[in-house]
Amino acid sequence: MGAVEKQRTQLPARDGWEYAPAPESREIVSFKDRYGLFIGGKEVTPRSRSWFTSVSPSTEEPLAEVAQAGAKDVALAVDAARGAFADWSSWKPSERAKVLFRIARVLQERSRELAVAESLDGGKPIKESRDVDLPLAAAHFFYYAGWADKLEYAFPNRRPRPLGVAAQIVPWNFPLLMLAWKIAPALACGNTVVLKPAETTPLTAMLFADVCRQAEVPPGVVNIVTGDGSTGAHLVRNHGIDKVAFTGSTEVGKAIQRELAGRGIPLTLELGGKAANIVFEDSALDQAVEGIVNGIYFNQGHVCCAGSRLLVQESIHDQLVRKLKRRMATLRVGDPLDKNTDVGAINSKAQLERIEELVASGTEEGAEIYQPPCRLPEKGWWFVPTVFTNVAQSHRIAREEIFGPVLSVLTFRTPDEAVEKANNTMYGLSAGVWTEKGSRILWMADRLRAGVVWGNTFNRFDPSSPFGGYKESGFGREGGRHGLEAYLRFE
Amino acid sequence: MSVRLPVKKTYKLFIGGAFPRSESGRTLELEGHNVARASRKDVRDAVVAARKGFADWSGATAYNRGQVLYRLAETMETRASALAAVCSGRREVARAVDRVVWYAGWADKLAQVLGSSNPVAGPYFNFTSPEPTGVVAVIAPDEPALDGLVARVVPAMVGGNAVVVVASEKHPLAAIELAESIATSDVPAGAFNVLTGLRAELAPVLAAHMDVNAIDVTGAGVDGDAAALEALAAENVKRVVRAREEQSPYEIESFLEMKTVWHPIGR
């Protein structure tokens, strides 16, 4: 078997199997030249009089100008949310539910358009925005819509009440999906929101403002302020907010926690990760290889719960790495709008530089790098799917979140050693376990200090399934009944 | 005429199941006794002990944790007069003992009330269960001396956390008397630790400690003190906890993580 495999690895997998381009049409999306802020149900010109350009990371072409909200703009958005709160929170919950159901439906109806927009603005492959981001975003609204008029059944012996104005800051890796994770439960619980999309991916949020118009969301219930980190800082510092929910880097999460110290404002944080994907010798290896690839190369590795540390049982290390490399050679890197693309563009130049810097450290510290042969487009920001073997736990590539398509392979001998290595991190967002032994999945799951543990799968998400971290990966849960708690107070 | 002098107790720290003096050799005269004045190093020792205790305590079955805490109620009841002497009296002791019994019963019910099985759209059995967050620092409230401490420490312990208590500066003896009940209750060494001394000296060290997972600042009040601790807590994203309800499973939940497991289903 080993010999056959060796022969296969030497064949460039692409030869003779080149796909014809299968581009998704971008006609379905028409961006405006300029987007103002979405405040009080209207698009308004920013008081800051300042704008920035959102570019496509795959072509570097400018897509649209977007407002850079300043302190005054943020204050207006918070005022609008405050103004809408009294009315919205006293709506009959069953009617509030209908607004969310409508949003879910509009997202489904416009999913093709939104998926293309997401891939254009963020660089992720169309097959992911089409098959993952959009269906999950719609499902999230559908799920929480149903909770809106059932909240008193969610927490025995407690009387749930909305908090007020929720300040929500989302990242650039799943722009619309993270927006859904934030807005759906907040609205279902009767809060109003001010959402700040990421600087590099503001456009689907601005399209969502139009979804709100179609769904007849009352003015001021959803407000969207675009801008860079300074806009987020204005939002967190604003004294009219009652709640902060942040998804992003651990560094910024800590700054927000510090900023809120002593203010008594409920906070939920969904931060970074360095997840272990643990493969035992008895696992279905080909299935595990698919899971490893999905774990780290899905969305270019721009995933907080990415399986960026592969822990392989020593006895199968060579065989598994061989299979993995062969599979990596079939990954198609390129145009996000091509339906055959597996790995799209790196979201920004800054992120590409961070990935390159960490990858360089991996080589310097003595790990062994492998990258499959791969032709990259000339324009845009790209990084070849990469795997490092001979990685030590002390290497930066085994400790720091790379947030790119870079996998570090480590080995273990016993289940106890696997647990110890998996938990040897400041993070604790997710983990994966591959074995044919059900009892071992549960034994491992018990011991892994992580908020989500995937058995024989990876990077699965569902609106009914709570998601969130241990340790420095943050606190609070999004999704499921538990996700409601972040947006309620109890009398 | 013969005189018999009572044998006075020396109040020391409680770390890793033992009653050491402060490594610094310092004491403070509080409540008529020389009470150990713990140092930064004592704080670090207590956290190391708590991390060890956490493994044992969280590794016990929920049923077992419930029984051990029920036994704590028993040992407190038999030491009622000693406890009454360091708080407002017998009635407070009774309240505290009843509270321990109430929380003990929650140990093996938490997962059913706070957890869930989640109907995901795919071939997975998906469930969420509560787990302890790890080492919890508790800034003990000043009043009530005993029941106030029990109301914060026991909900943290029921779910399997190990605690390091910074005793009240006003009433440090209650914390040490409670430690003596705990020492005879089968609570594993290190699952409960007490530091006495100056709060301003000890609390910030715990709030900034990188191997502490959560800090209960209820006892620090709502003044600038608590705010400063909260800011330090951000260094490793500690969970910052405050009492919300008098007695509730949701008080236990404040010290818990929710773990979601996707287990495959297939032929």
C-alpha cells in the first residue's frame, strides 16, 4: 500500500483533470458607489464627512465607498436604538417573531445575491458563501424568531427582560453570518442594536440594511455603523449602550473587557483559537483527511475555531501526512467566484503579511514546510495551503493563532498525552477527535478544555448548537437556548 | 484556687488541605487574634494548590460532589458553636448550613437543568453540558461573615471549581472556621483555600494571576475597587462574577462553561 501511495504522490494531481472555469455571475449584485450609515431606518451621510473604500481582496478592485463613522455618528446610532427600544420591547412577542421570520425569508430569497456579494467583498469561495454562510445566516434568524414569544420557557423560574441597546462588533471572516449570530438573538429578546461590521467587509451588512427595509424592521431597531477600529472603540465607550457583544481577536477582546471594567455592562466575547484536531490510529483515515482539510483550509483558515494544530497518533503519522499532502495538491486556489474554487483570497493585505510573518517563523524555528505546487492569480492577496511537520509545542506556529491556511502537525502516543497537548494553549474554543471508538470520543470530549468538540467531523455549525470558548477564547455562548442568555436580564 | 486558662486557637491560612502560616511570617491583629497576613507568594501557592485540587474535585462524579458537600453541612452543624462565635450567631450558622444542603442537592441536577440536547440539521447527536471553569478567586463579602462567604463559595464549588478565598478583612475568622469544617468533610485538598490578610494586597494579585479562570468580586462592592480588579481580570479574559440572586442554580451557572459535543450518528 505504501508503495502505491508513494507513486501517486509523485503524480501532479491536477494533470489531466483541469477544470474549465465555472464562474458565478456577478451581475446579480449591484453595489452603489457609496454607502452611508444605516441609522433610524434611513441611510444617512456621516457627520464625520469621511469615507473609505472597500476593495475586493481577489482583484484589488474598489467595490464601493463606505462611511467612516466617528464618535458623533456612533452617538446618533445609539440614540436611534435607544429611541426605538421602548416601542420594540413592548411589541407583542409573537409580532416581534414575525419580523425575524421575515428577515429569514428575505435572506433566503436574496441568498444568491448576498452570497456573491460576500465572496466579492471578503474573498471567500462562492461555494462556501452559497452553501454555508447564507443558509446558516437565514437559519439563525429562523431559529431565534421562534424563541421570541417563548422566552419564559427558556429559563425556569426566571422572568426574562431585554437589556436595551446592544452594541455588536463583528469580524471579517463570516461577515453576514456573524451579523446574524449577533442580531437574531438580540432582536428576539426585544433589544435594539447598533452593529459595527469589520472594516474590510462592510458591504453585505449594508445590503442587510436593505433586507431590514424589505422585512419592515421598525426604524431604529437595527442600526449599522461602518468604520475601522476607532468606530468600534467609540461604540464601546458610548454611555448609552446596555450590552456589548464582540467577535474578533483576543487582543481587542481584552481591551474591550478592560474598557468596560466597572461599568456594569454585560459582555460576551468570542475570540481567537488554536484548536487541536486529534487523529487516532483507529480512525477512518480518508475521512479524517477530509476533516483535517475542512478544519484548516475552509475559508482560507480565517476561522476562529479552525483546526490549526493537527495532533496525530505517532503510529500513523507518516501515512496520514502522505495522504494529506496528496489531498492538498487537489485543492483549487483562486477566483472566489469560481464554483470549483476550494480556497479563495486572503481577506486583506495586512492579514496576508501576518500569515507570511508567522510562516517565516515556522521555518526559522526548525519546522518543515510543505506547500503543494500551485499557480496563484497575479492580482489580489493569496496564500498557498501550507502544512508544517516536525513542529514543537514551543514553536510560534503551534501557539499563536495564524488565521490563515496553515496547519501545524504534532504527534502523540497515548490518549492522555493527546489531551495534555491539546489543552496546552491559552485558547479553548474548539477541538476535533477522530476515532472509530465512540467511547473514546466522549472520553476525550470530557477532558478537552474547549467549548465545542467535534467527533469525526469539524467546523460544523447549527443555530441550535451553542458555540463559544473556554479560557482566552472568550465567554458567553452564541446559538441555541444558551445564546439567549447574553441578551436578557432577569427579574 | 486553681486557674485554668482556655487554650486559644492560632488562626492560620488554609492552602492545599493544610493550615500553614504565611510564608512571610507576618500577622495582623484582627478580631482579637493574630491572623496570618498572606503575601503574594502565598497567593501563588494557593493557586497552585487550587489547580491540583481542581483536577480531583472536577474529576469526581456529580453524585459524589453532592455527597461531599452534604457532609460539609454535617461537619458545619456539629461545629455550630465554633462557627457561631465568629459570625452573628446561631441563626446565621443555621442559614449557612441549610444553604450548603440546598446547593449540595444541585450537583447532580445541573446538567439536566442547564444543559441541553440540540436538534442540529445533520447526522449528529449534539449536546451541551455544564463544566466547571477551573480556579475561581472569591473576594469574600464582609457581611454576613459566614453566610455571605458560604453564599459565594458553595455555588462556585458545586459545579466542580476549586476556589481561592480572600477572606474579609473585617471578619477573617469565619473563613478559617469554615476551612476547619471543610478540612474534615472529604472535600479534596486544594479545592478550597483561604488567604487572610489585607484585601488590597491580595485581591489584585489574584485578579491578575494567569492561572485563575474567574473572579467573584461580589465582596469587593461596587466601588472603584471592583472596577480595578475587573480591569486586571481582562489580562487572561477571566470571567468576572457578581451575585445576582440570593440563592439559585443560576448563581452556580455563573461559574460554569458550556461545552457542546457533536457525536456522529451512522450505521
